[in-house]
Amino acid sequence: MRITAPAFGRRSTNQHGGLAEAPPPPVIAPSTVQADALAETTATADALIAELRTLCLSKLDPQAISNSPPEVLIPEVELLISEIANERRINLNGREQRKLATELVDDMLGLGPLEPLLEDETINDIMVNGPHLTFVERRGKVYTAPIRFRDTAHLINVCQRIAAAVGRRVDESSPMVDARLKDGSRVNIVLPPLALDGPYVSIRKFSKKSIDFNKLVEFGAMTRPVARVLEICAQIRLNVIISGGTGSGKTTLLNAMSRLIDNGERIVTVEDAAELQLQQPHVVRLETRPANLEGKGEINQRDLVRNALRMRPDRIIIGEVRGAEAFDMLQAMNTGHDGSMSTIHANNTRDAVTRIENMVQMGSMGLPLSAIRTQIVSAVDLIVQVERQRDGGRRIIQVTEVCGMEGDIVLLNDIFHFNIDGEGSDGRLRGHYKSIRSRPAFQSRISYFGLDRAWTAALDESEI
């Protein structure tokens, strides 16, 4: 005989007319109840803080805010938060009040949640992937950052403030922009509809402290003999191209080499977004301009390089060559502006030559390849290759001279080449530089400046 198992709860009639217990209501796991209660509490707290933030902003005088430094404004805002919280019976402890006051001041005077990351000198790159996900790079390694924007509108507001500060705009009609911060950090912004998960912001920070060759040697970016050779190359006014991938340290090395330029020289810099940190007193800085709403008024790097030639420069420094301005850069290097410098994206020094050829062809389609290569050989003296390696370190891996041509082939000679020996117990790569002792093509320039012994001593030291 089949018997229905007893149960507790509502009573019902079984097949024999007797009473049986109905199945009980579903039991909700305590963890689910707690999670729902916590979510409800968090949502309520967020709503109260949002209300508190709105009330504070409504009572602050914009004129007084703009004239007050953050260290003075934060305590005043904290006092206002305390008063409003007491009136509204919102419970906030001292730490929460201080945090909210700091966030409000950062929003009003700075870049909101990005401010603590910008103040952290150990961070090299900040990468915002929408309002709720941010990454930072420290010492070549990428980590998640513990910051969040309130929503997409909050992040867009910060993006527009960054662009407006340098006279540019970013919105749906113009959703991409290159800009810079007050400290010279480079910023790239992409907004929806191009950015699918909310606004994307990429910030390349630059150290507040100037970095010279001594610092780069301490960081392991090069050895002392390599640094000495590069110092000599800057002193004898060689035309230098610094090549490397994204985030490899090209601009940092360019800044270090530029520190050796004589204070009496007139330097004209050309950049998409000004980021070079030259220390000389006679520097003329030029920056490109995007087109306006009507699509007019654009000034590109090629226009600026051409104009720079009319400004009586001793040296021209182009922040980064990306396109047809490569032809004008070669013209500048070939017309008496010795000691000019630039950077380029390439994987090695041979690829850098090929990249320059391709970019010249972009702007001068009718120029034969042999003529372009002749221009390169005449203009460029040295190519320095930098690389961000798998241990996070940024190192010079090649120092290559442009020797000349053999037929239609550009001849290159490695003065230094970095060879990896292995990996240390700390995870850092170990290696050494192999030097080539052949006579460089610019030996006459070394002799003209009286630096023969210094050059020989640097190469001798590299072999010790």
C-alpha cells in the first residue's frame, strides 16, 4: 500500500479520508536573507549620502570654492556635512564625513576619484574602463585600483573638464581627444558610442621629479657606459630617433637627453599633446589643434614642423612622428638643425627605418624609395631602441648608428646591444651589453668636439 510521507504545515485529506500534513512553505536560506538585507541597507546608505552630497553642493559658494586651496576647503566642507547630517538625522562617523568632504572637494577642484591616483608617485599609468573599473600600472605591473565613479555621467563630466582645461572638447559628436593635465601627464579619452562600456580614459603620468641619466642608470634602464655614450651623442649634436613600443619610456629618455642641450640654444618643440619637460630657458612649444565643429581650423604636426623651420631654431624636437610629418622632420635634420630629436613606434632599429620610409611615402607618394632612404641616411645619425620587458623593467636594448647605404640597403651598426643572460631570484632579468668597437660614421664629429678619449673610455668600460 502506498503511503504519503507525513509533512508539517497546512493539513489536507489523504486517499483514505484521513488528515495529512501539507508541504511546508519554502525555507529561505539565512545567507540569502542576510544578503538581501545588506543590499537594501547599502542602497539606503548610498541614497542618503547622495542626498547629503546634493544638499552640501547647494549651500557652497562657487566663487569662494574656486579661490580656496583644498587643504583649507576640506575642513570647511566637513563642518558643513556634519551640520546637514545632524539636521537630517543621517548617521555618519568622523571618518565617513572626512571621506565625503574629500570626495566633494576633489570633484569641485580636481578630477574626482582620480585625484588620489594622480598623487601616488608609484603609479605610471591610469586606465579607466568605464565608471566602475579602473586599472593602474606600478613598476611595469598592472593592478586593479580601488576607486569607482558614481555613474557614467560623473565620469563624462571629469572627461569634459580635462578636455576643456586645454581648450579642447569631447562629446558624442567628437568622442575622441588627446589632452594633458596641469602636471604634463598625457590623457587620451574615448566616449560612447565608440566606447561600448562607458567612457575610457588613459593617463600616462610623468614623474614630478626630473629624470636624468643618473636616475635611469639607478633604475636599471642602462649601464653607466651606455649613458656616457648617449651623453656624448647629445653633446656632439647628433640627430637622434628614439624607437620603442607603447609605454617603453621613449619620452622619458628624450627628456633625459634634452637636458644636455646648451642653455644658449633655441629649441622648438612640436607635439600633439605637450608633454616634454625641457629645462632650458629658450624653448618654444608648439601644439597641434583639432578641427572645430564645422570641420575647419585643424593644425596638424606637419603644419607645425614646417612653421618651426621659419622660427630660427637651433634644434627641433618632435614629440612623436606618426605620419606625413616624417618627411618634414628629415628636411629639418638635413638643413642645419643638427641635434634634432624625435620618437617613433617600432619594434627594433631596423623596423624604425622602415617605419620612417612608410610615413614619408604617406605624404610624398611620388618620391622613389631610393631617394627616401638617401634622405634618412643623410638626416639620422643614431637610433636608440627602448623596450618594456617581461619583468616590467624598461631598458635600452639597442644603440644603433646609421652608417650609410650599400646599393639600396640602409646600413646599420649596433654600438650597443643588450643580451639577456637569465632571471634573478627577485624576478628581474639579468643581462649585459655587447659593444661593437668599429669606428663610427660620426667619428669626425666626435673629434671636432674633442671627445675622442671620452668615447673610447666609455666603450672600454662597457667591456669590464
